[in-house]
Amino acid sequence: MANILVVDDERTNRAFIDNALRHRHDVKGVESAELALFTLREDPVDLVIADVHLPSMSGMSLLRRLSREQSDVAVILTSDASSVDDAVEAMQLDARDFLVRPLDPSKVQKAVEEALEARKPEPSEEDTEPVGRVFDGIVGRSRPMSNLKKLIQQVSSTDTTVLLTGETGTGKELIGQAIHRASMRSEEQFCAVNSAAFTESLLESELFGYQRGAFTGATANKKGIFEYADGGTVLLDEAAEMPPSMQAKLLRFLQSGEVRPVGAQTSRFVDLRLIAATNKDLEREVEEGRFREDLYYRLAVIPVHIPALRERREDVPDLAHHFVSVFSGPQKQIEGIDPDAMESMCSYDWPGNVRELENAIERGVALCKRSWIGLDDLPPRIRQQGALCSESENIDSLNVVERRHILKTLEKVNWNRSQAAQLLQISTTTLWRRLKEFGVESGTRPRAGRSLTHL
Ligand SMILES: Nc1ncnc2c1ncn2[C@@H]1O[C@H](COP(=O)(O)OP(=O)(O)OP(=O)(O)O)[C@@H](O)[C@H]1O
Ligand SMILES: [Mg+2]
């Protein structure tokens, strides 16, 4: 619970923010910047949310005073109108966010949590260093992805069943592999089975194996995946597609740890960790009677959700560059992606998530006649979305404006950080911190930095 001061001359605006936040935080309101300064002297807070347009002293002046005198207070500015100048100035003064009305309670909550989170001291390198090669091949430095990586590390020290949820192509299998690599079972087998790819009886013999003579064609004993992966991890993909009888058999296995091959008289114990994955809302499947509730609880001991790519757009450039290097080879050397192509990709919704992006880049590399992938090399639906977005008058979020402005400035001075900080009128420490937040590694100019200016 944090202490928050809302500065707005309109009572309804103060009430709106109070309503959005009071279930989690202690919120006070005042109607002018002068009153805010007075209150803060007596009663310091963690966060100030101030409107830019206040009578007499403006929100921007309040921010200026606070960043000079009380730099540990986080500030979020609100405004009725979107103005790039205001947003850039707010960024230079270290504001945490710039929210344009009409506000939406969930956006306010998100901005507040992020602002409060950013006040916390930076974790030491040791805390953030991933263990070994657990996250190899998993690209993404957005907040949702770093949270996911933290969760994987926590999950890996346990041996419980994990339920991975997320839309198609978000990387469920990739994350399942990472959980295995991070666990004590990493030296043992990891097997992935797609429940939807088999008929009911085939799935049973695939998982549990069969005995010679169990059915026509069973000419020898065959071990099932559960036995084969003994000691390791099994990822059961598309778990929601399992027919009811298989759900019952899986539940029995999870409760007893015993595997009985089809047609066999005896069973044996196997020790494995099960990870179930689904792109369906399994709770809803339970409600609608398609999935056993008892099995659901057994599987969802630790639920792990992988957000859709459109909820972490800041990962698009990194992923795109990653796939460019994956698909460009000696016969097709691609150096990067044109800024307008990157811009389109960043505003596209990616219903097929990372897999769709992967396919788009593979296609782009194949079609590309130059050394940079251009707008023309992208599938039409992605191109169109880019065009739509550039026509709209939508104001970018402060983060986007800020990032673009900083990276453009860095480009201008050839990535000389102190020169850039001077031009931006911020300290080199602030610049360094911002770059770190954007995922730009310190000391290096990003590969294909050209397109980073269009993040
Ligand atoms: N964070 C990431 N970094 C790099 N590659 C990724 C990432 N996420 C997904 N991919 C790649 O995208 C493709 C789809 O990922 P994956 O098969 O894990 O998705 P999924 O969620 O299991 O999809 P489905 O629901 O269709 O089974 C794979 O080629 C995978 O390597
Ligand atoms: Mg999958």
C-alpha cells in the first residue's frame, strides 16, 4: 500500500482516480499545486498524480519543483489534451507517465503500479542473472517477459504440475522447455505430446504404452511417453482437447504415479513432472462441463500465463531481429529491417503471436531483394495495419515518445551518451537507467540500431 496524492482542481477528476486506486492505496486529494507542496512538506507521499492544467501554478511546474527538491517522489501527469511537447518535457523532468483523459481505471492502476515498482532499488546483478542457459532462445525483455522469467525460476525449484496458458504461438512449448531446463530434472528427458494430434485410443497408447497383443498390430511391447520420460518432464499440449475418458486416466495417473500400458495386467511407478498447456480458457471448459474440475485443480497447481504479443509490443523489435538472424544465412545476408517495416510490425496485432512474426520474417527474408527487409516484403495484412495506424491521430504513450526521442538523439550523436544526455537535458545516470528500461544494453549500440529509433 502506497501513499498517493492527487492534484487536480476538478473534484470529479480527483474522485475518479481515488475510486480507481483506493482499494489498494491510501489516496489523498488537493486542488492546487501550491497546496500539494504545502501538504508534501508535512506529509511525504510515494507518488503524486498531478493534472498539467491547474489554476496558477501548473502541474509541469510542480513536477519541476519536485524533481529538484524531492526526487524520490514519483510523479504521473494527467492532461485533457495530448501534446508531444508536454510529454517530452515531462520525460525530461523524470515523470513516470503522462496519461491523457478520458482515463480508464485499469490504465491508471497499471501506470501507478509501474511507477511504484520503478522506485524500488534496482536488483543486484546476481538476482537478475538467469541460471545457466535456461533462457537461451527466449527473446523478450518487456516487463511481462521478465516477470515470466522470474516466475519460471521460482517454479523450477518445485516439482509441482504447471498449467501453461496463452494464445496460439505465444511460446508455451518454449517456456515448458525452459521450466524443464531450470529444474532438477534438466539432465533427464523432456517430451512434448500434442493431445489433439491423436485419436482417443492412440493417445492412450502414446502416453501409457501397450503390451504385445493388446490390439491388432501390437506385435511387441511398447513403452509410452510417461515411462520413456521417467525422471524427466512431459509437456501435454492442447490439454483441453483430451476426451473425457483420457481425462479420467490422466487424473488417475497423477494421483497414483502409476502407469499401466494398454492390455497389461500390472502397472509400474514413474516419476515425472507434468506440464499441461492450452490456448483455451480451461476454467470456462470446466464451467461448461467439457473438462473435469478435479483434473483442472490437479493440473493448475501453478498456473503460468504467457501474454499475447500485442500485450508486449516492446518485444517485437528484439524478436524480429532474432528471427532475421535465424533465417538469414550465407546465401541470403540480411542486415536488418527498414524503420517503416518495423513501425508496421510494432502496431500490428499479431493474432498468431510469435509464430506469426516468425513466419512473417521468414517470408520477408525469402522475398527481400536488398539487405534490409522493407514494407513490401511483409505480408499485406501487416502492411495495411501499419498504414492505418500512421493515419490515425492517436497520441503515443509517454514511453513510446520518450524512447523514440532518446534513441533518435543517440543516433544523432553517434551513441555518445554524455553528449546525448546533455542534449536531452537529463543526467547520464537517468539516460543510463532509461536505456536499461528500454532493454538497450549499456555500452553497446544495438545491432541494426536504425530500426530501434522506431520502437
Ligand atoms: N520469446 C520467444 N523467443 C523466441 N522465439 C519464440 C518466443 N516465443 C515463441 N517463439 C517461437 O515461436 C514459435 C511458436 O512457439 P511455441 O510453439 O512455443 O508456441 P505455443 O504457444 O506452444 O503455440 P500453440 O498454442 O500453437 O501450440 C516457435 O517457433 C518458438 O520457437
Ligand atoms: Mg504448442
